Amino acid sequence: MSTTERQRKTPVAVLGATGAVGQRFVSLLAEHPWFELAALFASPRSAGRPYGEACAWHLEGPLPSAAAKLEVRSTGEDPPCRLVFSALGADVAGPLETRLAAAGHFVVSNARSHRMDPDVPLVVPEVNPDHLDLVAAQAWEGGLVTNPNCSTIGLVIALKPLADAFGLRRVLVVTLQALSGAGLDGPSAWAMTDNLVPVISGEEEKLERETGKILGRLEGGAISAHAARVSAQCTRVPVLEGHTECVSVELEREASSEEVALVLAAFRAEPQELALPSAPERPIEVLADPDRPQPRLDRYRGDGMAVSVGRVRPCGVLGHKLVALSHNTLRGAAGGSILLAELAVARGLVDGVAAPRVA
Amino acid sequence: MSTTERQRKTPVAVLGATGAVGQRFVSLLAEHPWFELAALFASPRSAGRPYGEACAWHLEGPLPSAAAKLEVRSTGEDPPCRLVFSALGADVAGPLETRLAAAGHFVVSNARSHRMDPDVPLVVPEVNPDHLDLVAAQAWEGGLVTNPNCSTIGLVIALKPLADAFGLRRVLVVTLQALSGAGLDGPSAWAMTDNLVPVISGEEEKLERETGKILGRLEGGAISAHAARVSAQCTRVPVLEGHTECVSVELEREASSEEVALVLAAFRAEPQELALPSAPERPIEVLADPDRPQPRLDRYRGDGMAVSVGRVRPCGVLGHKLVALSHNTLRGAAGGSILLAELAVARGLVDGVAAPRVA
Amino acid sequence: MSTTERQRKTPVAVLGATGAVGQRFVSLLAEHPWFELAALFASPRSAGRPYGEACAWHLEGPLPSAAAKLEVRSTGEDPPCRLVFSALGADVAGPLETRLAAAGHFVVSNARSHRMDPDVPLVVPEVNPDHLDLVAAQAWEGGLVTNPNCSTIGLVIALKPLADAFGLRRVLVVTLQALSGAGLDGPSAWAMTDNLVPVISGEEEKLERETGKILGRLEGGAISAHAARVSAQCTRVPVLEGHTECVSVELEREASSEEVALVLAAFRAEPQELALPSAPERPIEVLADPDRPQPRLDRYRGDGMAVSVGRVRPCGVLGHKLVALSHNTLRGAAGGSILLAELAVARGLVDGVAAPRVA
Amino acid sequence: MSTTERQRKTPVAVLGATGAVGQRFVSLLAEHPWFELAALFASPRSAGRPYGEACAWHLEGPLPSAAAKLEVRSTGEDPPCRLVFSALGADVAGPLETRLAAAGHFVVSNARSHRMDPDVPLVVPEVNPDHLDLVAAQAWEGGLVTNPNCSTIGLVIALKPLADAFGLRRVLVVTLQALSGAGLDGPSAWAMTDNLVPVISGEEEKLERETGKILGRLEGGAISAHAARVSAQCTRVPVLEGHTECVSVELEREASSEEVALVLAAFRAEPQELALPSAPERPIEVLADPDRPQPRLDRYRGDGMAVSVGRVRPCGVLGHKLVALSHNTLRGAAGGSILLAELAVARGLVDGVAAPRVA
């Protein structure tokens, strides 16, 4: 890549850069064709040290060398660029993100703090790209958009084509969620060996409410939630990455299992049309093998951005059932946020930042 | 225990004694107050050797010394006692079990081969003890009764008090099943590390059909299945023992979560009234902690014979949801079969064998 | 047990009662024939609440009901009984344990703080019971004795009969240590899934130095360390309980593998002669199967108090090699401390407390 | 890559292509700059079907599409190309590999059958490339070279620079080996959960003997083994990939830990000088962090071809100790074999095949 190209890249900052999701951001942004890591923020404890020292890198590949040399800044300082990714914990994210938006930054947040705010879009690029229009009405000089909870993302991507093709009435989902969803200091190995935990605090409510907002309709400057009823049970299992979801759905119109599978496999949306850099070619991969998807074998499909679906079959209670799998820290967190930023840029919502390919 | 008492014990045989469930039978029967291990059967390959040598013992405690000395006999030979437990694989169990029943034995089977036969009772002692009356009408000189699939047992015990108190319309269950359910040569460590498998071959059908039969009614010498619709998704997770089931139910009559929990906790049935040796004091233990039941921490409640239930709460789709856990090779296999044999003896169905306490 | 018997039991206290080792103390002392739980101590945060509420019980069996009702006291308060078990962390144990000893208590400590103090015996009852004589010379009104590190215990029990029979020159040990050794808040499941960690901070030094002191000689009121050179490499593996140790030893006199195995299997010591309640019948169980010992299958031998040894064979470098396994929170911590207290009582070292059987 | 380049690639065959190591071969050769997959062989059961159907692909990435379409041939048929990789089991490899060599093929074998044959070189390219000269004296029209056992490779790469710089007297190694080393049908998840196995059949002998041959000297057309004494203990742990080895060494000349670490880090050899496609830039990466190497975090260093070494420190018994980690199915099997083939080609040992870069 020439110097000219490099200079044209948009500088971005990451808040909460040393955590599980923050490291995924750094890893993905190190090689991003549009964005360039300009600043990394973490708690004051890490501030002032090179990222390579401040961060206990936990991903399989090496810490990207350019990022390793960046000096970590203290959360709260003003980022030196417009576009800001937030991987902050919800305890910190709330007031900080709005302050940044007010100060003119365009914040793409992975935190739960503002997801359900009426004026903040909660967006999965393949599902509800139009909700980004809410940004125009935001009171801030900058903007604030949010990425859903990691378990919500896999579900809504699988539900969207069904809702469009057949109408959606009721959804029952049981999740088997990976350890990385709990962060680097999640449950102890003692607690999770030869064991599982049948609850994830607050997760079921998030899954149920966020799904409604994302599948909802933007009308008259407000989002009205989708009417489908969603009920979730969330469990934590000893798997490193990849949330598995056992889903039963009741559709408005009759459909065979084959039709359901075909509609899922055929699904394409705006990110695919725009050929956004992080968009998987196929948002949903329907697997034919009866024992798939499996987290370790299928979580990296579409570079971790595709949802794998298997076992589409009749459900004697609600009509249809299937198993969906998505990578919770790629599609479900950092990768999803970056795709969302790409979409916002492509739609011209980030002042002063233009999409290279679209431009 | 005095010599007189010891002599009064009923001799029993175990078929398929070297497998995962067979070993549980041997472990439980070694200390049983009513029964005494008289003969152990396995494949011809193991026959003729002492059980202690023929068997690759895999349980945490030591192989009981009396059993270790028993010479393994070849499956197919006639057992030297009336009461016979079958832990055979379904490939072998079918014709063999009926032949033994015809030859006068009372066979308590853990195999799936005859579970759905119209003249063979499929019994969970706390749920449908009256179905044992079917034995009287069997064509064989002896008898044949069956224990359900390991994942069915935990479910029907949790459903029974709800069906009685509130009526049962629809059930949706997702299981997270333990490794031991697949036997000693189950999935490889390679396949199950950092992974789970979203299918167990044939399991969902078993769970759905067996539940109907067990909750059904015995009328005019035949069992009519319960009308409730049941839909299951079964997964295998890296847990040694203990099946976890995420259940949603639709009841006929309205009930609060508190009422549902109370009815479950208060459940007692015939095995408790008869104080059968393997009957847990409380068939269902309702746990208050929001993060329970967990397989490693709760599977041994009631000596592995109690079903642990937690997280009873409203379900936005079907009305109520909860998590149930049961030990799949104790309550769900060997322990359940032994309790069933105790019930059959107590009800006077095994010719020539009387229950010590009842007598 | 009659009221009279119950009254004759010696009251004991446990410091650090809510942690991983503290829970093992509570579990073992709940059914102890000599001792009775009189008081449980933990951090001020837990103080004032019933133990059953203050403690996140993590063992498979239920929390003993008598202990559940005891009100937790704040560490630092004076225990209401002479005999005190300390499961405190080393950060707290140092000054507190000596203060208690000065105040007249007999402290049996599992902490590392005083293990290497010249006037404090570091004792494994089967290995160096005579070192307890050091207590007589202690400056305190009470006494203070210590239990070694969990990985040291399995090693020295296996080395002792070899040192006695053949002389010991050099020892090389690589440990594969269980998760419970790191406490309830040990390494995260994220860190330990599909992984191991090749270091345990400070552990190698402890193993090397403690072994010398325990195998050393008490002469003229002081302990001179054994001259054998010991080198250790310690790793953490994803196993719940049970430390596996791969040991190579150089002996002073020649011996065949058979002789080594026989000497190990024949080992008996003072706790066995005195028939102390927690003493295993055989301190070392030598296993013939070539693939044993295995942590899950063998850690509970001798009720978790026996060391399992397998694979005794020639070593081309040092002469002999073998694999040893011991339960790290039973023999290696709480169980070992209780056996040590039994030994101290039997030897008449605890003022006013006599051993029931010996008396 | 242009058509011209593609045509210049050397066609190769893989025997045993559906197993754990075979799949690694297929994965690596699919993108190889010099070689091109021309034929895949497996048992007659798989023969005649497309590889994509015959093979239960178990690697994280997708099955390479070109390979998926290749029709599997039956082992025993003559390969349609000179260069043949063998991932056969030792039960089949012995006579078959020599027959192929006699028929003019150049066989690079990963099987143990011929490793210790006097006229067959056992080569790790960075350690003993000159041993390849043995091929010239082989009686066959083709040639046969072998790759060592997966646990030997990591060890000898770490030992080689030490032997060269300081002389090597004695080596004691304890291995913690990954599941993939046992193949796809290795130990069951039941056997390996919350457990480890302290033996791998035949492994210790292989490690001890192969190390001597590889570090040995080729003189007068024969290899004389290195005089260093090696003793190994091998264990299986629940890790997917990556063998960890805890090594103690006695050197002939004195050296500090710093000198040992420097010599390891500075190691380069013929594959690096020739810039062979599969050669890692640094054969040994010395890690400074005290808790490294860890299998999950470090096994992919150098694309799975580097040996990671950490914790270089004094050993009170033998002088020096360290921890080494290598990827057992990449460097330790398929990757190592491919690098070996590259070396053979570069050295002009494969008739009619020239190295693109060297030529």
C-alpha cells in the first residue's frame, strides 16, 4: 500500500482497548482498508504505557506491531479523531459516550448503555440499516450509534429474512454462550470445568427487548418495536468463542422447512450490495450436515462475520426450529461495530469522512 | 447386616455390565438393601473372566470387591435368577429381552427397543406407577418393563406435578446433555474440547414420544398418550454427568411462577410413600439461587435421584419457563431402573419376590 | 452418637472458612470423630451472617447443616477454643497466626507464612512426625505447626520410603497441578480452555525448599535440611482436583524398579500405627495399570488421603522415574492439616486436649 | 498466479489423506508455492468418492475447494507423481513406503515404521539437513526420508543450538501432549474431561531414541547416535494442539541462563538460509513473559513452524531448565514433512524436480 493510500485512511480511536472486545477491535482495525488506528484508550492504570505493554494480549495471533507502539491514553481524554469505537463497560460508557457525541465525535458503541434510548439507533447492518437515519435527528453535534448484545446479533440476522418472507409471530430461543462473552476475567476455570451455568445476568431481557427494536420500523422519526413475542433462556457453556442458539419460531404464513432454509441461504442485504469491507459474502450460511453448526468448526465462516444455520426442521409446538451460530466477539461485537461504522460512512453520516469505494 | 438378612436378599443379574450404565448398575447394586448381584453378563469377548478384569472401570469410587470376583457370563446364556436388569445396547436388546421374559424372567430394561411397544409399560416410578398394571396382560411367563431415555426422565418428573395441578398444553425443551449419555466410547476429546454438538441422533424423537406415553393414561388395558405437544432440541455439551434442560411450558390454567415453584417443590409420589430404598426424599428440589441448577454442583442431590429445578419464571411465549437438571446415568438410567424394580417388587409384580419392608 | 460423646469432642475453629480450602475444612470437620466445629472466621465482609449464606459453597456434596447455621466471625477476633485451623491467605496469616499462638492457641496452619521459620515445624505426619517436638521449644504460650504446600506433600510422601531404604541424592519433578490449587477465583475459564500455563508463581521454590526441610533431621533443637538436590517445574492444567507429578530420582544405593515399587507399597508410618481417624490405611497406593494414576479416577483413593503412584520404571538419566498423584485440597491442604492436628493431639502436644482412642 | 507459474508447480500425492495429519497436509499443500495436490489416497472405504465427501473435515478453516473435488484413490494404487507424502498409520506404512520408493517415488514419511532404519534419514531440516545425503546410498530407485515423532521435533530443535554451542550431556523431558497427536479418534471426551493420562504408548522410547539419531553424526555412510542420555515422561492433556515440554539439560560447558537464551534466540539454519517456503523466519522464539509459552496462545508462532521457548532458568539438578512448545500437527507432522520435502528438492535429491527459487 502506498503512502498516499495510507494517508487517505480515516483515523479512528478505540475506547476500552485492553479488554476482550477491545483487543478484537485492535486486531481487526490493524489491517482495515478504510480505517487506521490513531489512538487507544483504557483506564488510567494503563495510560501512558505502550499498548503492547499495557495489554495482556489474549488472541491467538500476535499483537499487531503498529498498535503495540501506540501509547495508551486515559479514558476521558478527548480522542484526536472524529470516528470513535467504544468497547467500554456499561458502568463507564453511559455519560462518556454522550459527552463525546456532544463534542462532535461519531461514536459507534458496543456498550449496552444507550441501546434502548429512543433517539439512538441500534443497528445490525444487514437487518435495519435504515434506522441509521435516526442520527440526523440527534441533538448532538456528532452522533451515537449502537451495536446490539452479542447474543442478539446472531438471532436477528437469522430472523430478518423469515420476518420479511413469512411474517414473524413468536420466537423461543435458548442460547449456549461462549466464555469470551464474559470478558477476560469471566467465570473461573474452576466454575466452568465439567459444568455449565444456566443463567447470564440481564442477558435474556436484552435479547428479548433488543430484538424487538432492531426488527422494528422507523416511522415519523421514531422506532416502533416489532410485535413478535420473544422469550429467551441464556446459558454459559465451556466454549471459547461462538454463541449457539436453539431457536423455535412461529411464522405468520405457512412454509416448509425447505422454504425456510432457502430464504435464509438466499439472504443478502445493503452491506453486501455496497460490498462493505467487513461484510461477509453471505450473511447466513445454511449447513447441510446434520451435526452442524458447531462452535469450533463454524465460528470463523465469513471471517467470523457469517451466521451459520443448521438443522432447519419442523417444530411441533411453534412450527419451525433451527440452530444458529455466530462469533460473539467478531460479528457479535468488534466486527459488527466496524461493519456498522463502514455502513455509516458509506451512507455519508460521518461528517468529513467518505467511503473510498463509494466516493 | 446379619447372615439371615443377607440370605433374604433377592438375587439379580445385569446384562451389559461392562458399559457406562452397566457399571452404574454394579456400583448401586453392590450396596442395595433388597437386591444382591448374582450374575453379570457381557459380550462373549469378556465372558469367562472375572468382572474386575473384564471391565475398564471408569467411575470415581473403586470397583466393588464382591462384583470384581464374579465371573462374567456371555450375553445369551440364561440368567440364574428371576429379576434381570438390562443395560444392553438397542442392537442386541430387542429379541433378547422378550426371550428372557418368555422364559419367565422379570426384565427391567434401560434399552430403547421395547419402550414404545403397546404392551410394555414405560415407567418413571414417581410419574406413572399405575402403568405397571400392563404387566398383568403381557403374554410372557415373566415380564418386561422399561425405563425411559435419560433426557426424558428429568423432563417428565418436572412436568408431572404441573400436569396434575394446572393441566399441560405445550412443552418446548432444549437439552444440554452430558458426555456419559454417549457411553464410554462416546465423542472424542478432540471433537468436544472448546466445542459442543447441536444434535444427538434420534434423541429428540425419543424425548417427544416417550413423554406422551409416560404422561398418558392407562385405560381398558391400553395407554393413551397425553395430548400435550412436545418439541425438543437436543445438544451435547462438554460436561461429564448431568443433563440440563431449558423448558418452556404452556399450562391449561393460569398460575404464577410462585405457584408453579411450590407445586414442584411439594411433589411426592408412590415411591416416597412406600419409602422405596432408591427413592429420594424429594423427587424435585427447587433451588432458589438464580444461577442454579449447575451439573457439577447439583447432579448428586438426592443421591443422584432428585431432579433439581431452578429459575422458574414467566415465559413471554408459552407462559412459564424453568431449568431442570437430572443425573443421566443415575436417575436417568441405572438408578431409575433399580427404583422401578423396587416398585415392581413392592407392588407384588415379580413372582416369588417380596419387598422386605412391605412384607 | 450420644450427647455424652458429642460433648467429649474437642471444639475447633477454622480461619478463612469461606475459601476453597476453608470449605474442605468445614466439610471434613462436620463429620470428624474427635473434633467439632465451634467457630468459623472469615473477612469482615462475611462476618455476622450465617455461614450458609456468607459462603458460596462449591463442593459437590451439600454444605453440612450444622455448619450452615454457625455465625461467621471476623478474622482477628479471638477464637473461643484452643485448637485453630488456619486456611488464611499468606497476606493475612503471618502476624495473625503468631498472635494467636502467643495468646495460647494451638494453630495448625495451611498458609506458607511460617513454614520455613526455624522454630516452626513443617510436618507431613507420615514423613516427619518427630519434628513436632520443636513445639516444646516455641516461645509462645500456645503452639504453631504448619502443613506444606499442596504440591510438596505428594512428593515427600513418595520420597520418604525411598530416602529411608535407598538414600536420596537428586530429584527432578514436573508437576501438572489442578485448578483448585489456585482457589475459587483462580485462572479464568477463558485462560484455561484448550490451554495450560507453564508456571505457578513461587511454587517451584516452595517445592524445592520445603522438601529439604521435611526430609531433614531434628537435632539439637534445630532442623537440618536433607542434602538431596531437588529441582521442580510446575504447570497448571485444566483438571479440577489432583496434582500429578512426574518424578525422576537418583538414589544412593542401587535398586530395581520392583524393589522401588515394593518399598513404596509397603510404606506405613506413625499415623497408621496410631490409627488416626484421617490416616489412610495405605499412605501410598502403587497402581499396576500402565495408564494410571489419573486425577479424576484416582484422587479419592484412601478418601483423598493416599498418594497414588504408577509407572515405576528406570530413568536413563537419574535412575528411576515414576508418576505420583495426590488430592491437593484433601491430602494437600485441609485433610493434611487435620491429620496433623490428630497427630499433635495424640502426641499430647495440645494442652488440655486428649486423643479419645489413645486416652 | 499466472497459468505459467501454476504449470511449473510440482505435483504431489498424499497417502492417508483423510486422517488428522492428512488433513493438515491437504490444508498446507492447497496454497503451497512449489507443490500442487495431484492425488489423495485413503483406505478403500473412501476410495472413489470426492475428497470433500469422503473426509470428515475437522480443521477450523474450510476444506480447500480444489482438494474437495479430487477423487480419493485407494492406498496401494500407484501415485501419478514422483513426490509422495505419507501420513499413513504405522500398521500400513512399513511395506508400502519401501515398495513406493522401489518403484521410483520419493517418499517423505510421517510414519514411524522406517525412522530408525540405518539407511533411512530421520531429518528435522534445521537440525540435521546433511543426513539427507543418506538417500544417495539407498538401494531404491526412488528415495525414502522420514520426519520424527511429533514430540521429538520440538525437543531436538531446542537442543540443537545448545549441543552446538555448549555440548550436550543429559536431557530430562516431561511432555504435556495435545489431543490431536492421538488422531481424530483419540481418547474420548469422557476420558479426558477433568483429567489427564500419564502415559502415551511407545512415545517415551521414540523420543529417547529418535533424539539420539537426529543429533547424531553422519560418517562413512552411517549415522552414529549422539552420546547424550535422554529420559522422557510423556503425558496426554486436554489441549487441542501444541505439545508443551518441560526440559532439564546438562551441558558440557558452563553457561548462564542468559547465554542459553541468547543461543536459542539466535538459532538459524539451512532452511532459513535457503528461504524455504515453509521455513519460519526464526526456528526458535524465546519468550520473555514468565508465563509463556502457552499452547493456545503460542502454537501458531511462525505459522505453526516455530518452537516457542520460555522460562530459561537454572536447574539445581542438571544445570538448566526451560519450557518448549511446538505445534504437533504443523511443525510436528505435516508442516515438518513439507519443509523436509522442500529441503530435499532444494538439495536436488528429487529426480526431475527443481526448486523454483533456487533454480
